[in-house]
Amino acid sequence: MKICFLMYQGNMYSGGQGVYLHYLTRELARMGHEVHVIAGPPYPTLDPAVITHNVTDYSYWTYHHYKKDFIFNRPPLSYFHPVNLYDFISTRIALSSLLANFSVRAYFRLRELAREHRFDVVHDNQTLSYGVWAVKATGFPLVATIHHPLSADLKNQLRQARSTYEKARRILWSPWIMQEVVAKRADRIIVVSETSRGDVDEAFDLDPAKVRVVYNGIDTDTFRPLPGVERQPDKLLYVGNSEDRNKGARYFLKALDLLKDELDFRVTFVDNFKHNLKLAPRLVDEYGLNSRVDFTGRIPTEDLVRHYNEAKLLVTSSVHEGFGLPLAEAMSCGTPVVGTQIGAFREIVEHDVSGWLVPPSSPEALASAIRMMWNDAELRGRLGEAGRKRILEKFNWRKAAEETLAVYEEIVPPKRRTFTTNYELQTTN
């Protein structure tokens, strides 16, 4: 098949959606399919077999990610074009504008590419904006992956907001109706867990017959126990975007405040650079943890794998997740994990078998679990070994790619498909 993905922020540092794009497109290409990606900034780094078409925009966030290019490598008058000026101003105010503006630019790029390429299916990765609706209206078969509905994010952000101003800012930032309107018009919806299916059903009221669960995978060849790398006796690890209120970083840091006089720990935050963060550095200072917390900034995958292998324990304190890649990556490395009893984590972790789960939004429960795990080497060893086995058996990207392909085949009849791959022939003989 010829497959075209749409991804408004394609880089893996943009979150789990970027990781999903990287590995799923890689596996589909390895299976013999021709895979294209129309991506917005920050642009993805994809497998060489995947064909990338980067969309140039004038959003505030493009300036934020590529300042030198944004300022020096564009025609001066282009900044004052009404569309580009609107792009810059509106994307500073609302996420819905970022999504909508990218989707319209992606739609026109898709139409250009379609003159040369006969795409069998278009796969939207969480954009769900009006340009994607135009893709469907034009006649392209459309599959959309919803990692989690952004309305669920808004609820958690409002719950943790400390002021009326912050609540108003979050409401203005979040898309309200657009994603539901577009999701209902897709031919098929892929969700990454049963929990995500429930969230999407509650938020968008979709036809259940159109929704398919395809679990994310983990690159178990990359995320693996490293020979010769020993676990550091004081290393506590947190991986994730602490600015995202779904990640519950405030509860993790409060748990550390409860434990700082009992345990000898040093926390590694694999997050953005400290100067780009607001919530976590403020709480670290408030709780007197500055001498015990390090922020790595953005790091390459090989460094992340080493951090997983050096950690005595990984803790994730999320209050909501569509899946939860850091938890699964740590387990794949044989690292013992403490997570929260949210739906997606319960699908990845078997409590007291392959990890330990506690109630969400409870610093006291987190502190109790960290204390117990910290002082029980036998328990950490048992859970770490079982966690690796769990990931190997249930979560891998080839399986995810095969199940995604099966979703495409539901809406693309054989006579429409561009070609049959050698991989397909081998698996059917």
C-alpha cells in the first residue's frame, strides 16, 4: 500500500505521538509498504525508508523551536502575509489554532503529492482538525489514531489549576469541539489501549463499530538491559513532560518532600531543559530539593536507555494516560517501576507481578511505595525481571504495524490497493 501519515508535531521529543510515528512508520516500511509523512515542526527523524514532507509554517512554536531559521531564512515580507501573521499570533493563544492551521497546510500539501502518488489511505496521528476533515471529504480513505482526547487533558489541567487566571488560560488554549467533529467523520479510529477506547467513547460518542484497539509497541532491541551497566544505589528516575498536568509531576515531587529525610536518593528528571520548565523547578525549590534533583534536558535515545539501566527505580505519577511509553520502556530495560492505578497503566503492569501501582493524585501512596521498593532489593529484582518479560510478550511494534495494516484493509478494498508486498505474500503462503 501507499500510506500517508499526518503529524502536526513529529519529533519524538514532542511526546508519545512522535515516538508512535517513528516506530510505526518504520515497521510499515520494513514490511514493504511505501510510507509518506506530512509533518509539522518540530520535524521528525524517521527511518530512511520513510519519505518525509515537512510543512513550513509561521506558528509561534516554530519560532520557538527554530529561531535562527525562522528569523534569517525566510523572505522578510512573508511574515506580514495575513495568513502567516494570523498563524504566529493565534498559535500563541490556542492549541486549536496550531492544529487547524497545520491541518489546512497539510491538506494542500497532500493534494499536491496526490498528483504523483496514489495514496491508498491517509492516517492522521491525533491532529483531528478541519483540514483532516477536508482530506476525508475529498475522497481519501481516512484512519485516525487518538492517543487520548484532549478534553480529558483539560479536565486534569483545571483540577490542578491554582487560580482563576490559570483556569481561564487553560480553557482558552484547549480545543473544544473540533476534534469530536472530525473524529466522527473518519472511516476508522485507532486507540492505543482499552482505557483510551473508554476515554474516546466518553468524549466523542463515536460508533463503536469504527473503533479499533492497537497497543503501542516498544523497541525491545533498543530498550533492553545493558551488559556491564550497574544500577546506582541512589538513582531515582522520572521520565516525561512535567509541564503536562496529566503527568502528575507535582504529586511525585510532594512524595519526595515526604521522603527526603528518610531515604538517600538523587532524582534524575529526563525532561526539557530546566530553564524551559516552570512547574517542576518551582516545586523543587519550594520543597528544598535543589541539591537532589538533576534535569537532563533533551537527550538521545541511547542516553535514555542508559538512564533506565542505571536507575534503582522509575516512578511515574500520571493521573491520565492513553498508554504510557516511559513506564513500558523502563520495564523493557528490566527497571522496577512504580506507577499509578490509572486504566492504561493497569493494562501494561500487573500489580505486584511486573510492577507496583498506587492510587493516582496521592503523594502519600507514592511515598509509601517508593519507600517499600527502595528498601527491598528482592522485590525490585522480581518485578524488574517480570516487567521485561511482560513487554516482550505483549507490546512490540511489528505486532502494532500488522494490526494497523489490518485496519487499513477494512476500508481499502483489494482492487484499490497500489500493490501487494512481498511480506504479505510470504505471510499468506
